[in-house]
Amino acid sequence: MPDLLSIEQLSAGYGEAVVLSNVSLSLAEGQALALLGRNGMGKTTLVNTIVGVTRYLGGVITLDGADITKLRPDQRAHVGIGWVPQERNIFKSLTVHENLTAVAQPGPWTTDKVYALFPRLKERRQNLGNQLSGGEQQMLAVGRALVLNPRVMLLDEPLEGLAPIIVEELLAALRRIVRDEGMSAILVEQNAKKILGFTNHAIILERGCVVHAAASATLAADHAALETHLGVTDTGPRRGRARK
């Protein structure tokens, strides 16, 4: 299967700080990649670099064979890079419906299809963005990315800080998006086990470098790799020793 997104020897950072060093990865059409690592290891920087909002230091990014390395963020969005940032970036002064229709582009993902995916949004379609709960705002952020009908979706910790019931709703939606609908996606998540079950491949970053790459099912069963690189044990994430 040919690569849809390809990254070769990518280095980037912010100001004088180098965060990513010679990162390479590929994503095939209709595949989903889990991007894993402890806090501060470069996951968000990698997503931001694909979007085009970091300081580029070297390497090549191609989308469907076309070099997009030097494109502006708006140009990358136009050619098919969809982004759900940690900050969500919804229009809080617009209604749910206006948030979706303001950015919608022709394609299979319509406003009605987003409402079918997230019934809560349909119920609140006339509510302003600042009248939504955190979970509803995250659903709206995902919906806004979908109605752009991107070639690749980048989701930066979409489950962070949400109530357990909302996490389960979003996980079900993400499974549908990538498994049933075949959306190509890169998902950043702290809890590896939440997304390894429905992604195809996984990479782990440490200090801005890829230190492990495997099929998601293989990594999910590799307890040694999960504990070594992510601090995950059979009972869950390993917690640090309490300070005295």
C-alpha cells in the first residue's frame, strides 16, 4: 500500500531549541498511527511540525507524493492536513452549527454526518461554543476537522482531561472514524492502551527521536517495551515515588 503521508529525517523546534531530531515515519491511506511517549518527548511538536507551526530545521514531509515541507499552515490545510489541537480552537462566539458550516468543504463528511457521529452536538446545535462542556467542545473540534474532509487527521491528545463517560463516547467515535470510515489519522495519547486497539501502527518518541516502532497489536502485547518506554505496567501507568 503506497504511503499517503511520508516524513523523512525531520528536525524542528521552537526558537533556538531543537525538539525533533531526524524523525522518519510513514502513514498509508486508510491507516491510523498511534504516536506515543511520555510528557515532553516531542509528540505535540511533531504534530505541530506536520501542521507547519514550528521552526523547520531539516527533512521532508510529503502528502500523496507532493512535497509540502515549505507550505504555510493554511496551504497544508487546503491540501488535506486536518488538525485537532490540544487547545481545541473552536469559535466560542459562534453556535455549534455555525462552527461546522463556517469551515465545511465538499466531501463525504457533512454536518449531518457529524451530528450522527455526535448526537450531543445535534442537541446543542444552537448553543454557542462557550456554552459547551469541555467534552462537547472536544467533539466539536473533531467535527470541525472532519467537515474539512482532510486526507489525514492529526489528533493531539483528544481525550485529555475529560470525564470517563465522555472519554468512552469519544473513543467509540474515533474507532468509527478510523476503522469504519477509513480515515487516515495520527493520534497522540498518553494512555497507549486506549488507542492501540484500533490503530494499525505505533511509534514511541523519546527526546524528539523515534525509539520504537511496531504494529499496534504487537506493541500492545509487548509488556517490556510498554514499561521501558512508557512506564506502563499490567496494572496501568507506573507512578513515580511519592516525595517526602
